[in-house]
Amino acid sequence: MTKLSFEKRRVGKTALEVTTLGLGGASLAGIFSAVPAEQARATVAHALDVGINYVDTAPQYGLGRSEHLVGDALRERRGEAILSSKVGRLLKPVKVAEQDKGAWVDPLPFNQAYDYSYDGIMRSFEDSLQRLGVNAIDVLYVHDIGVATHGVEANKPLWAQLANGGYKALRELRDSGVISAIGLGVNEWEVLMDAFALGDWDVFLLAGRYTLLEQTSLHPFMSTCIERGASVVVGGPFNSGILVGGDKFNYAKAPEEIVAKVKAIEAVCKDFNVPLPAAALQFPLTHPAVCNVLPGPRSPAELDGILDWWQVKIPAELWTALADKGLLADGTPIPHAAG
């Protein structure tokens, strides 16, 4: 297997350096359709083989399944990968007939309980080490806190847990050297502004809000990251599939205005003979706060398709053309053509 030459970017002010392309572990756990265990493990191994050094997982993904599979693939090659997982959900054993599987096809026999408290975060971290079968995790994200997941009222006591103890737990883990970086992993940028009020963070995993299709997080969030020295990992670069020919946006059927905007972006890409998915994959890295783009392939073959898009050379003029047509938000930092 030929290793590719990936640029590396620093995670916040830490010593961690991640390849600009990473591997997300949600799809590997079988969301909406099954992924055989061997295929999932092979996908992680293939990512390491080609030179990707950042792998993300979470207790939620397959209710423990993703962490087990990622751990299996990483365990003997731990030195090759920077690993992130998440806290905020504890997994409780349950009879299968009483299980809430959500969108997971073949999850492990657990239900999830939200807990962002000091004790909850410490327990979640220890549980993840056990499921992964490793003795260290590099990055810990607070997972899915905020009104998008919980609603306004239900989020208030959960946020109080984080503010009154959960953040302290994360700081203790980082300050003692047990982990190297802390952050939040969410689908909404607004809660990340609230997080900045709690203290300092190294990196945020933000899904879907800074993409070729949507730059709603540009101000004030992305600009605050620059000011505070925090990095951004961009999850969901294809906005649930709409940017790779699917009909989903933000996990639901795309509305007409989104479909129309995608067609307009694709027309510009065609003018430059650039596949739309290639532009979508590479766009987030034009922002200086972004250290990594995190797609979620389900197989080595899907990863190879992503790598093909990754290696497409994109002329700076394409970004300029999108901006000129009003298809990028005002102030989006884009590279300009030399001369």
C-alpha cells in the first residue's frame, strides 16, 4: 500500500499534529445499514496504511460497537494514530427487546444515558478505554450537548452539569497529561460560543456547519477560534450526502432551496472540471482554524473514492468564482490565484 503525503496541522496549542484528512467512526458502526465487523476493521487499517493519522469514534456510535471495532484495528498500531472519543453518554446494559436502537442497525445491547457531570465524564472516559482496549486517548470531546440535541429546557440541567463539574474533569485529565486535548463535538456552532465562556478548549468537532454548502459558523465562531487559539475539525463535509449526489441534508430530505444551491455550486465546479465531492472535501481546509476534515467511509473502497477526490488539484479560481456568484458567505477566507 502506497502511503500518501498528507499535510499535518497542529491541534490548537497542543503538541498534537493531525493529517488534514481523518477517519470518522460513526458509519463503521452501521448507521441506517449494516457494516460487517471485518469491513469496519479493514477500513481503519486501510486509513492507517495510506498515512491518515487521525481516527475519531464515540460511545454513541453503535452503542459501543464503533469503539470496539476501532480499538481492534488500532490496538497493535497505536503509535500510528491520534485517537479521539467522546464523553457525555454512559452506556447501560439492557434487554434487547427494551433497547432504543435509534438508527443503528446492529448495536451492542446497551441504552445510552446523558451525563455531563464530573463523575459522568470520568466514568465515560474509563469506559471508553475499556471498550477500545487501549491505555490512552488523545482527544476527548463533549458529545452532543446543546439545544439541537436536547431542546432548550432539557439542555439547561445538562449544561449546568458541564459548567459545574464536567469541564473541571476534562481540565484535570488534560492537565495531568492523561489526555492531550479537550473540546466539544456537536452539530451546532452556537453552543461552542457558550463553551468559550466556560474556559479554554483545544479543538472543536463541528459537523455540517462549515462546508462548501453552508458557512453559518464563520462569524463569530470560526473567528473566535482564531483569537483563542482553538482548532476546528470539520465533520460531515458532505452535509449528510447532498454534496455527493444524495438527497439528504442535515440528516433529513433536502429542501428545494438547498437542492438548488447544490446545483449552482456543481455548475461552477463543472466549469473548472472539478468533481463536486472533491471541492466539498477540500473546501473547509481553506479556513486557517480548520486542522482536519473528517469523512465517514463505510469500507476501504469508499475510502479509496474519498482519496481520489482528495488528490484532485483545485484551482484557486474555483473558490473565487463561487464567491463572486454569492455561493460562499461574505468573508469566507479563500486562497487567491497567484499573480
